[in-house]
Amino acid sequence: MMGHHCLMKKRLTACICAAFLLCGCTSAKLIQSEDETGKTVLKLGHWLEGSEVNEPVHENVDLKAEGLKETKRQPYAEGIVPDEIIKRIREDYPDIDFNSWSVMIHFYDDEKTAGQISLRYEIGNEISTNKAITCGIENGKITDLWYANMDGSADEADLLARLSRFKASTKQETYELKEGEKLLEETTSYTYRYDTSQLIYTYNIFVLEPEGVINNDIGCEYVIESGS
């Protein structure tokens, strides 16, 4: 039983660390290639180098996690996260306004005894951030809280304007499917890192290869510079 407990703890910790590695990137300029319309072409295979991520602040807690339902990421609404957990977070951050946050609940086991509640600050419903709160679920209780970049601030109007200019002036290079390949999913995201003051564009596609293997290595990342 002790071995199972330790395994759950390690898996939970690994997933929390992965969540805060959302945008471990360093600055890189756009590849200057233009199409016939004068837009900058965002080339596939352009990936940013990894950089250190601020260590999240950790607290041990003992809170009830009854009635939790697994959800995809969605805008925060009352009732999704138990009041006891929200009350505990407000003890640490009394002025927090969840109206600009999103929430996702995920379990690692069918019995729903281990998993996490992920809360993330969003800018204008378009830009995700690495300002985040993660509640670790173990043995059916909330046992851990992780806070990341909670004091981060930015000129949000400027970021949204920068994003608008970026969208208008760039074009994503398309992937040519090879014989036998099938496109499964295409995703585009924009993320702001408070620790490095970077706005980052990420594009990914997921392709099913003829052998049945899913290739998730196709895509690119770019830093959206202030002059974009």
C-alpha cells in the first residue's frame, strides 16, 4: 500500500511540474520569410529553447474534495470548485477575482481518488498565462496547493493589441500530409509568461501515421515581439 501511495505522489508531482512548464521558452525572432501578400510566414519546425521555470510556491493542506466532476478547461464558474477550496485560496490571496480565470479538473484513476484541479489566469479570453493555482488531489482529498506567478502583472491592453497585429501580419506554413497520413487535430495557442515578459505563439498538429503511430512533433513556436 505504501508503494502505491508513493507512486501516486510521484505521478502527481510530475504532472504539476509539467503544468508549470507550459511555456519554458526563451526569446527568438521571427523567420523573415514573406508570402505574396507580404505576410510573415511562420515556418514549421521553429522551436524555442527551453528556459528555467519559476518554482511554484507549495503548501500542504487537508481539504475535502467531494462531488468533483472531471471537466475540460472552461471559464471559472461558482460550483465547479468546492467552496472550502476557494475559501482556502482566498486566505492566501484575499483580492483574487476568479472572473478572469479558467478551470480544469482531471483525475488520474477511474476511482477519482487522485488528480488535480487546475486554475489559470486568462487575458481577454485569447491569451493563457502561467499565473496558475493547482490543487493536488490524493486519496480523495486536496492535499497540496501550488501557486505560480501570482504577483505577475502586465499591460493587458498592449498584449491584446500586439496579438491582433501579429495575427494580421503573419501566416502559418501548412503541413503537407504524406501518403497514408491522417490529420487528427490542429491547435493554436497564445501564452504570456510573467516571469520572462514573453508573449508566445504555439502551433501544433497531430497526425496519424500509416503504422498507427500518432506524430505530435509537428508545429512551431514564436515569441510575439512588441514591434510585431
